[in-house]
Amino acid sequence: MVRSGWKIFWLSVAVIAISMAADRLLVPDVVPVGYAEEPQASWAVLTAFALRSIELTAEWVAAITLVLLVVVWLRAKLRSSGNRETTPHPMRPAD
């Protein structure tokens, strides 16, 4: 489970990097429509919007995955520290 979580995290990081690079290469001078002083091509604005949407979605996926991985790690850490008791478990037979 943890291995697949890391795969999702690193895939999201790769998508973020690719989206940011594509944004810089394809539409470097496009700004939000309200801040433009001169007209911009609609394909450039739509491309920038789509790339930014992909980037933000990948960032959320990476953040959620990282939080879940930390929770799983902490849970495993707490369980392993709790299993170091000196008294036997009441439901297990004695050795």
C-alpha cells in the first residue's frame, strides 16, 4: 500500500513539472484576462487555463497522498511501539 502511495505522489510531482514546463514553453506571456493591457489570443488563454488546472489538480493529489502516507507511517510507528509490552496479550496462549 505504501509503495503504491509513493508511486502516486511521484507521478503527481512529474505531472506538475511537465505542466509547468509546458506552460513556460507554450504560453510564456499569457496573463489572466483582467490584467492584460493588450488583446491575447483565445487559444493561448485557454491553453494556459487548462495547464494551470492540470497543475493545481496534481498539486492537490500530491498533497493528499503525502498526508495519507504520513498518517500510515505514524499509525505503523504507534502500533510497533505499542507491541513492545512485557506482559503477554490476554487472548494469546502463553509460550
